[in-house]
Amino acid sequence: MSKKGKAVVSPTEKVASTEVLRRCYRLLPSGEWMEIKFSKLKVGDVFRLTESGGSRVESPGAPWVSIADSDAYVNEDGVGVIKCHAPRGL
């Protein structure tokens, strides 16, 4: 954890929860976004995160909409993290 209490992650990771509650949405085959628990994200899921107020969660090098390269997990600091990449064409 950094001194400000925010998780420090690599550019290809997104943080699910630090000091604020965040919401997670998975893209359904129908093209609709469905809110799910972050812990339910699996490899290959297309997802996005928002702050509780609706603003975008973006990490350096990790885009607004991402594809999961790992299942979501909790790191040694107790923070939910997922490895991800940008979809092509975005």
C-alpha cells in the first residue's frame, strides 16, 4: 500500500477496492452491462469499474473497459485486483 492508503499495482492491473466502494459491471452477450461482484470476474470477462458515485475507475495503462487476463483475487494487502488488457479497437 502507498502512504495515502491506495493500492500500488502494475499497469496491467485494476484495483477493485481501496478506500471507497466500487461497482463492477460485466458485458453480457446481449451488449448490456450487468452489475456483479468483483470477486465473480473470470478470465475473458469484459468489464468496467466505477466509483460508488458513478465516475470511471481507470488505472495507468489499464483502460476504462478491460478484458480479464486472470480471475479476480485479493492481494496480500487485502485489496481486490485483476490482471487485464484493453480490447482491440478501443
